[in-house]
Amino acid sequence: MKVGSTLIVNAPSGASEMALAVEIQLPEKALTRNDASLAGLIERAAAGESAAFEQIMIHSQQRVLTLSWRMLGNEADARDASQEVFLRVYKYLGRFRQDQDFFAWVYGITLNVCRDILKQRQRRSYQFISFPSEVEQDVVDAPMEQDDAEQSAIRKQRHELISKAIATLPYKERAAIVLRDVEGLSTDEVAQVLKSSPTTVRSQISSARQKIREYCRRHLRLEQNYEL
């Protein structure tokens, strides 16, 4: 089955604008993970019904594309990853068990695809994502000026600095903190996606946050010393 590129929504080019970025219009009645109609679509798609699989793609594309973009840091790789994810979802849909969380299952496939792409990549790509104030405000405590243009420049600098810090994280820590702090999954859900334990996930997230803070503070100290 060919995965149509038209189902992967167009998004602004440029990693710096990815920001916060992927504004995708969900269907009016977006399916939830426990929706009975989702179970029906999965059953029909696994039996070979193309229309049912297309509906699954429509209801999954935002999750897949945004997670791919946040893990890989650029539009081109995110689109390639999204295409591969849906090919794998179609290929392995028959192995999905109805007692599983479907979207957690898709997240797992997405992370595996992203990991494969990262292994093939010869250079790092920086991602630009919005973290909750818990992380961002604690990491970069820069004063905000009244001028809107300057505020915008400072915010952009914060995002870029955090993004560079994230790019230095080990893959598992990076995946854990993106799923938890960006995608908003609970610790238990992150553990399910990563096939890990909640205790391990909490440790990975704590370690990732600390490394991000240390990276940003070290960078700011160097910058201040240079200005002096």
C-alpha cells in the first residue's frame, strides 16, 4: 500500500520556524486512544481496507509528524520519517493487539524510525521546540526588555540554546524528555512507549533536565566572559 504524501500536512520550512510549529488541523472529531471507532478502523485496516487505514493516518499524522520533527530537528527528515512510520504501521498492523494503546504503539514505531535516521546521519541537526516553563525559565533566566523586537530575539535565543542542549543528550534521555515534557505523556505512558519502567523514565528525565540546565548555564557563562 502506498502512503500518500498528501496526508502529511505542509508545514513552514526552516528549523527555526518549526517552532512550536507544526500547526496541523485535526479532524473535527479526533479519535482518542480508547475510542471504539478507532478499534473498528484498526480491525478493518488490518483486514486490508484502504479507506480505514487512510482514516487511521489522518487521525495519527499530527502525532507522528510533530514527534519526528522534535526528535530529528528538521522538516525533510521528519517527512521522510513520517512516510516510513506509516509504511511500518501498515505492514505490522496485523500484530497490533486490541488491549494495547494504539497511539503509544505508533509512538514506539516513530521513535524506532527516528533512531534509524539518527544513526545514518553524518551530522547533528538542532531541533527547536517549546519546553514548559519549568525547564525553560529555570535554565535561562535572562531579563526581558520592553521592546517587542528584543523580547522576540531573546525568546529565540532561549529556544536555540535549549535545542542545542537537547541535541547533546543520549537518545533515550532525549526521547524520554520529548515525550514527557513536549508531547505531554504521563511517566507511565512514556515507559510504555520506551518499553521501560517508570522508575527508569523518571531517572532519564531528571538526568536530561539537569544536563540541559548545565549546558545552558555553561554556555551563558562563556558568553558573559567573552563579552567582558
